[in-house]
Amino acid sequence: MAHTPTPLERLSRLSRLCGGDIWVKRDDLTGLGLSGNKVRKLEVLFAEAVEKGADTVITCGGAQSNHCRATAVAAARLAMKCILVLRQSETRVPDGNLFIDKLVGADIVYITGQDYKLHLNECLTAQAEQARAAGRVPYIIPEGGSNPLGALGMLECMLELQKQCAKLKLFPRRIVAASGSGGTHAGLYVAARLLNWDIDVVSIAVCYDGKETRRRIAEIVQGMIELRNMNFTLGEDDILVIDRYLGAGYAQAGAVEFEIIKETAQNEGLLLDPVYTGKAMHGIKAETLAGRMPGATIFYHSGGVFGLFPFKERFWD
């Protein structure tokens, strides 16, 4: 479903502003309704769903979840029913990702933040049972598509990137991505190990603190190792996470995020979002200016442009 390989480009003006060497892997250009990196995981997960005879996919996230929107679009592409369990009360006028969810025909179930935190698995199981009772075959996709199987979808991305760097004679020190549920980082890390590529995979945490983000990533990595009998182990200090740019928390953005999004758009014509990629770019800029990211840095652009729109009135407060 993805349009690959996606480009690798240098951000020359941002590099000058930061005093660094910043590149971008354009996984915002994977197609499938601007699904970003989510489609890489979904290709693998939907393949298993189809193999198991599923005609209904069920997943979860926040009301502005890029993953949920990408899942809904992919389900429509494959003529499958999609049920989304969203952490928010219903809004009268849907915007951003939620608008796209509705546009492509997803069924939406709203639950409270408390229920999402404490009873999510029960909610997903209940939706699957209702689907079976209606004669359908459900397949549950975890939050963010972030399980060991979904993370395998990131391996192709890293292989593309290594080939692109070799062609450009570029020797990046690190690839930096926004990290929420952890599957993207896990997949990139495992791919680097399998390719024997000496590159750091660094997460800018956008949802959980560093300790919890590392735990989630490590759990997925270990699951990938076991799933495919990989012949390496995860070192105690291998998972690199920076949590200085969480701000007020997940899906909470302030003046600093809005400014870096505007700066990136106006200098590079590159669109970021306040929830994920804007925070990642904020981290890259600040870390580079502080001298903590020397050498070439690749910003992993995971997409998420629809996340801009619910914040549109905040950009010029």
C-alpha cells in the first residue's frame, strides 16, 4: 500500500539556523491518504488480517490519532469494516484526523480517558465479540500498530535509507524520530542491528517520560527478536530516548512547538504537526544548538499533517 522508497533530502536552511547538518527521511510521502509511517506497519498487520480471513479491523487511539486515521483509510482501500475506539467524548464538528475517520466510513466508539487507561483491552475485546456476533471476522490492531509484527514493517524503511545514504556518500551519526507507542523506534533499531549499520536511533518522547518510553520500545524489540529468532540481544543502554521536549504532555502543544512548525514551514516548505513531528524537530534544533547532536542527523518525518488543523487557531495567539 505504501509508495516507496520515500526521498531523503537535506534541510539546508534549517541546518544553517541550527549550525548543524540536518536531513529528512520523507516518510510523510508514503501515500495512502497521507498515512505517513503508519502504512509501513499496517502493510504487515493487514497482510496477517487478510491471511486470517478478517473482514473487520479494530484499533484504538486518541481522537486525533494518525494511526487510527491511517487504519481507517487502509480498511477502506481493502473494503474492510473499521472500528475505532477513541479516547475522547464525541465532538459536534470533527476536525483533522477525526474528520478523515468519518469521511472514509469508520465506526467510532468513544470512551473516557480513564476507561482508556484502565479498561482498553476489555473495550477492544468487547468490540471484537460484537463483530463476531454479527457474523464478522475481527482483527485487533494495537495502539499505533506497535507490536512486534507491526514494527517489522519499519525494516524496509531502514534498508531504503541505508542505500540512499550510500549513494549520497552520507555518513549520518543518528536518526531521530518522535516516539509515542514505541513501534517506530523498535523497528528502526532492529533494522540497524540486522544491517550492521553504525547509526544511533534516537527518540524524542512525545507521550511518556524517558523511562516508560524506553520500556515500551525494549518490550517490542524483545518481541521482534523472539518472533523472528534473531541472533542478537538488546543491550541495557541501547535504547536512546530524550524526554526534555514533552512539553505539557501528549497532544499538548505550546508556543515553542508552534514556532518551530512555522519556522520549518517557512524555511523548508516542510509541514510538521504539534503532536509528534513538531516536538521531534524542536528537540533536534535544541540539541543541535546545544552541541549534543554533532555530525549529520536524519530527522524521520513520520507524517501527521492532519494533526495541524485542530490547533489552527493557536498558531497566532
